[in-house]
Amino acid sequence: MNKPPFAITEKIANLVAQAAERVGKIQGSGEYGRNLRLRRINRLRSIQSSTAIEGNSLSMKQIADIVDGKHVIGDPREIKEIKNTHDAYEHMREFDPFNIDDFLTAHKLTTVDLVSESGRFRAGEVGVFAGKELVHLGARPEFIPNLIKNLFDWAKNSNVHPLIKSSVMHFEIEFIHPFANGNGKMGRLWQTLVLAKWREIFAWIPIETIVYEKQREYYRVLGNAEKTADSTEFIEFMLEAIVEALSKLPTNEVADIIPDKFTDKLSKSELEFLKSIISFVENNGEIDNYRAQILTGKSAESVKKYFAALIEAGILTATGENKGRKYKLNKNETK
């Protein structure tokens, strides 16, 4: 049971402290205990981002319809991939993160009817290519069962913080490349699982969205770590993504930010829209139409109308045009 190669740097220690503090604030707000809609939206965001990293082109609206059992026009393989990924996330909390049978079951859920070796370790060689260049060669197939066993045994018995442990497991799954297909999704899913066993709210935190937004950096760091067979740089990247994902989650109520004299002007649906975006705007200083669509699950045109209502109520101001348009809190009016 060998420890995978990595070092706990000062940066890693600081990021763990930041993430743990943020988790405490989110848990203290109680938002995830009562807001089932927020959980659903974040689950959809996780599914969209993790599959989009692998090239799936379906929109949030299409994904929501697929999950709701509605008919969706699109590539059948992409639709099946969304269904599979949703099933895997829905069953995630039933899995033991250190059980290999559960690991294989999760892979089967993710890849059933899409790959020939669904739920099984690969029997052949596999490489990761950038164009025609081989950038990583997975472990020889005959070594995979023992490599995964050693990884899971280490993770089960190690006292290293779950934030670090989950990142190591994510990297090692990618590095070993135990499956013919689906290694990336499994690495990300298994990191979320390890974190959710530590703090349940991680089952609903869309870390995958930050990874998708920083996809080029994700692959660069992953490549660097694979060259050295040391996950330290990758751990730092993933912890930064986790802290960023946590910083974008709601910990404040609208009433803590906007006086009643402004919110009283809003309709019920406009107030619900504001509740869905207020913490993001407060934490990040601004928001655009696309981010609001992801947070609320509404169409671009609907989001545009809600923003117009919030501007008219004196709650928001807007700068820029078309896709560059940003919305900020009207601090001069609402302070």
C-alpha cells in the first residue's frame, strides 16, 4: 500500500483552510438543507460541465428536459451520455469511495450502451493524444487491478485531509487510465464522491463547472503532473477550483443585501430570480446573461426580461452591450 507521490505545500495547506472555512459558512446558512431547486440546478450544472469537457454539446435546457423525461432532439449518443451521467450522480451517495466493485458499477452506469467494456477494466493498451502526439500512455492492462487496489487501500487508510485525498484519487484515476473510455468523468465523479462522504453538501457543489471553465489549464496541469508522476500541481489546481466553486454558492439572503423597499416592487417570479443570482453577484461583483441562465435554468430571453425588471426597480445597473453586457448591484441606491 504505497503512498502516491505528492507533497503538501504551503499553498495546498492554505487552500484547504480556505475551503474548510467556506464549507462551514455554507452549512451555517442552511441553504442546501432546504433549497431542493438549488440542488437540482447545481446537479444539472455538474452533468453539463463534466460531459462538455468530453465534447458533449447539449445545452442546460436540453439536459433539464432529458432528466425530466421529455423528448429532446439531438445526437442520440449525447442524449444517452447525459442520461448515464445523471444516473451515476443520482446513485453516487450509495457508493463506497474505497470499494472497487462500486467503482466498476459507477463506470457501468456512466458508459452503458456507449462503450463495449462498460463496467470493466480495459483489456488493451490506451493512449491519450493531443492531435497526433501521444501525451500519456495508460498503465499496462495487466497491472490495472493491482494499481487501483493499491490506490483505494491507501485512500481508505490514509489520514490525509479529504480535500487533498479526493484530488489525489482524481489524478491517479486519470494517470492509471483504467478504462477504455470514461476515465475523465470517473476521475471527476470519484473526487466528488470522496468529498460528499466528508461533507454531504459536496454532492451538490458543481466543481466540474469551474474545471470546464478552465479546461485548457486543467489539461495543462494534468499533463505536467503525468510527466512527473507527481500530483502536487494538480492538487493545487483542483483545490483552487473547489475554493472558487464554494465562493460562488449562496450564503446570504436577499434581505441581507437588498432593502425591502426595493424588493417589494418585484413580482414573485422576479424575486425568485433575484434570490437565485444575488449571492453570485455579491461574491463576484457582476453577472452576465449566460451565468444567470446556468444559475436559474431559464432561457436567455427570460433572463433578459428579469434583468430589465431589476434595473427598473433600481436594484441592478448594466454596462456593455449584447454578449458583453454585465449587471452589477446598484450600490448607490441600495446601500
